[in-house]
Amino acid sequence: MTLRKYLIGTHITNIYTNNLERIIFIELEGYNKSKDISAKKLVVELMGRHSNIILVDSENVIIDALRHFSLNSGSYRNIFAGEKYVLPKADKLDFFDVNNAEDFYRIIENNSIKLNSSSLVNIIANTFTGISKASIKAIEAELQISDELTKENILSVFNYISKLVHNCSNNICKKFENKNDYFLINSSEKSDDLQINWFLDDYYTSKEIDTTFTNYRNSLLKLILNKLHKLNSKLDLINEKIAECKDTDKYRLYGELITSNLYRIDEHNVESITLENYYDNNSPITIPLDKSISPSTNAKKFFKKYQKLKNAKSIVDEQKLHILADIDYLESIVYEIESADSVADIDDIYAEIQEENLSLKNKNSNKKTVLKKKKENKFEPHIGEPLKFEVDGFTVLVGKNNKQNDYLTTKFANDNDIWLHVKDLQGSHVIIRTENKEPNQDTINKCAMLAKAHSKAEQSSNATVDYTLVKYVKKPSGSKPGMVIYTHEKSVTVK
């Protein structure tokens, strides 16, 4: 709002830096309310976590700043409205103050003693402002010299830096070995339409896409892993309940024995009773009792608990199947997210999750429409393109997520195409388009390698891959995306 108030209607008159300091000054001019020329200056300090943007007037008095600091808060300068703008303190020397190579050599020699170092990289980077260790390493690599503190090396580096900062070098940008962050642009070869900003735009656009993708992927992965954690906790509780249900018949036995022996039981208000178990050759069995109630009431209590556990077992068994299916599905989503390499891939996975949640609420919605869809030999736009390979003259398609896997197998592929999948693990569906030709075993083996490479078994030393004709692959009604059952399969081991 401050910049809008003071800078709309102004024009830039100058942009400059304070030698090699990471501070940019943007001078602007415009008219004030009295129609007089008014000058402003925008100071951009690029200093890592201390970076700031400060607007000052023609007298260098601060109008406002993005971040405010004061002497009282431990800062060495005041940065707030009404204060005079002061440059940041510079503990290092300015390269432009060095008169010649001999002065440079003498400064480096003296500082090597102060810093107790013999590394040219460390000494120069810690002596001069605006020259980083990475830059010196790149210069040494360019000049093919060592990092030793010799006069020859020092003077060579000085001459190179001098040419660079005084625009006498053809290379206006350096590309460091094994890094993609820097670009080599030879100014002697550049054409009129070559703009260094284009390269910077490409770099920062790519970096922004990578950051967006990483944040998007990690956020979605966190949600899925949290859901998985909750499901696994729920599964533990269900397993405890199932373990408890194993004693179901014991409570029925207690009830029967007490009921059949009521005429013999004279004791009341006892904690246990021993009776003959006619199911086990009349061997004695001790039955715990609630002494606050009568034996007959205890028997009713045991029968009630038996019936309750019996009913509970059928319910928890069904719940366990559903939870195991959900866990298996979410683990396949985790595999998809970890395998994704673009924002578009994550978008497809997110869309699948949303659709799955919607289908859980409306299981039968659009079901007939989906089943009646005609097979087509092209992918629907909302599905996205699968990975495509050519193997021995056959087109091979690999799904990148559960939606693509479903579409590939149940709608896109023909009955006589071959379907492959890693056995008992999350992974992609692989389809060999046969087109009325029969691939040999070597081709199938190569495609099985693709199935392993696009599955959770990717890093395993070996994995079993099942394959069968598409017509033998079925999707059970109401099953999760990507889940199928298959028959008539054969298997190969991929190492």
C-alpha cells in the first residue's frame, strides 16, 4: 500500500549498485500534490534472512520499510519511518578499492596470517565483499590452477576478477560443473535478441515449479500418511476385539454348565465354582462368578456375553476386511505420490482421491453410465496420458496412478492384450497392445521388467510379475480404484 501511494505515476531514472555489495538502488521521479518534481529511492538489500526493501525520500530519510529494526532491539541501525537511511556495515574490503595486482597480493598475504589459512578460496571470500567461495572455485577451475596460496595463483585470480567486474570478460555468466543453477553466456557470441533475463526467468520459473511440486506432494503425502496411521490404529483395536472374540464359546460353556447344575449349586455370593465339564470327559473346570448376583443370573450374564461377542465377531471381521482394503488402497496412493514427478501427476492423484471420497458417499451414482461406456483407442482428457514404450515392435502402456490403471485395464485395453503387474505389491498396470500378434517370452520378460521398475519392488533384488490376458482381469463391484482380480495367470521372476 505504501509503494502504491508513493510510486504510482513515477518513472525510474536510474538503477545502480554499490560496487559488489548486494544492494540495489532504484531512483524514481514523479510529481507531488503541488505539481513539483519529487524524487524517491527504493533500496533493495539482498542479504539472506536479513533482506529488506526500504523506501526513502530525496534526503535519504526512510518513508517506510518491509521490515523494521531499531537499536533497542539489538540492531546496529534504525530502520523505521523518519530515520536517516544508513548503509549496512561492511566488515570486508571493497574490491574496487584495490589499486593494482601488487596491492591485492599484499592484502591476501596479510589476511592469510590473520585467518590462519592457506586456502585461496577461503581467504579471498573472507576478505572481499561480493565474492563467494563458489565463485573462486569456479575461477580456479576455469584457470586450471590449484587452491595453493602462491603469488602466481593470487595474481591470476586477481586478473580474472578484474576483467569480470570491469566488463572486460566475454563470459558474463559462469556454469559450475555438475550444477544446473548457473549458465554460460559468451557475450562475444550473443545476438541482439539474447537477454540474460530470459535465462534467469527460466531458472527461477523451474525453481518455483520444483518448490510448488515438492510442497504440494509433501502436503498430500502427509494427509495420506495421517489417514493411514489412523486406519492402522483402528486395525489394532479391531484385532484386539477379534482376539477377545476367541473366547466366545467359553462363555457359552460357562452358561450351560451353570444352568445344567443349578439344582446342585447351594452356594451363593462366591467368587468361583468348580463343576464337571461334560464336553471334556467330566474333567473339573473352575468358573469365575460375580458374587454380587446369584448363579442363575451369572449364567444369563455369560449367555448374554456369548451372544454379544458372537454378533461382534461377524461385525469386526467385516470391518477388518474394509479397513485392510482401505489401507491397501492408501498404500497404493503413497506409492503414486512418491513416484510422481510433476504437479500434473499430483493433480491427477488428488482428483482421484476426491472422486473416491465422492463415490464413497454415492456408491451407485453414474454406475450404469460407466459400465456402458464404449471402448475407445484414445485416452479421455481427464485421465491423462500414461507412460508409453515401444518393446520389440509392440506398444506398451504403463499407468501412472490408479485412475489410469483402471482406465487402461477395464476400458482402454482389448480382451487379447496382455496385462502385467507385480505380485502382491503396489504398482502400475502394464498393458501390451498385441493387435492380433502374439509377443514371445523375451518380449514379455522385458515388459515384466517395466512392471517391476514401476512398482514398490523397484529397488528389490528380484520380484515376481504376474501376466495374463486382459479378458481374465476383472474389477470387483465397489472395489477401490486400481484394484482388480485376475485368473489364468503365469509368472516370471525379474532380477
